Amino acid sequence: MQNSSRILAILSYLLVFVGALFVLLFNREDEFAAFHARQALVLFFTALLGPLVWAVVGWVLLWIPTVGAVVAFALFALVISLFLAILYAWIAGLVSAARAEQRRVPMFGELVRYLPL
């Protein structure tokens, strides 16, 4: 394992979208860095889509009088739980990249296979 691969893998987590995109565009042949860049992208898109899905579902629920607002507000707890899970997975991925280990991040690592990259 080269030290440059570890640095690229760590940067893909620290610079979130930009770092992962840089690794996948310019250093795709480095399997270790690309592995961690794909995982960082999955975490980024999950963090982006989670609140958007909640906003759409919450907007639909708000059309139900009284109960809809309460349910939409309660569903926000799921968004907070999602962000805590993403934070845990992000830290685990960052530690794995720093240790030069090629481990999938917890809870979200299997989503990497659905990326078209």
C-alpha cells in the first residue's frame, strides 16, 4: 500500500463530494482510493437525499389536518437518526482509510454496488 493511496482515500472522506469526485476522475486506477471514494459518495448522497425525502413526505402529510403535522414532525427524528448513522459510518470509513484497510462502512457499505461508477 502506497502512502499516496492512503492520503487520497482520507481526502475523499475529508473533502466529501469534491475529494471523492477528484479521486474517481483522476485516480480511478488506484483501487484502494477509488473504493473509499465510492463509499464517501454513498454517504454524501445519503445525507443529501434523506432530508429531501423527509421534506416531500412531510409536505404530503401536512395536507392531513392535525395528525399530518404531528406525524411529519415525528418523522424528523428519523432524519436525525440517519445523520447520526452517517456520522458513525463516516468516522468508521475515515479510520479504515487511515489504517489502510479496505472495509465497507457500516450500514451503507452495501449501497456502493448500486453506484454506476
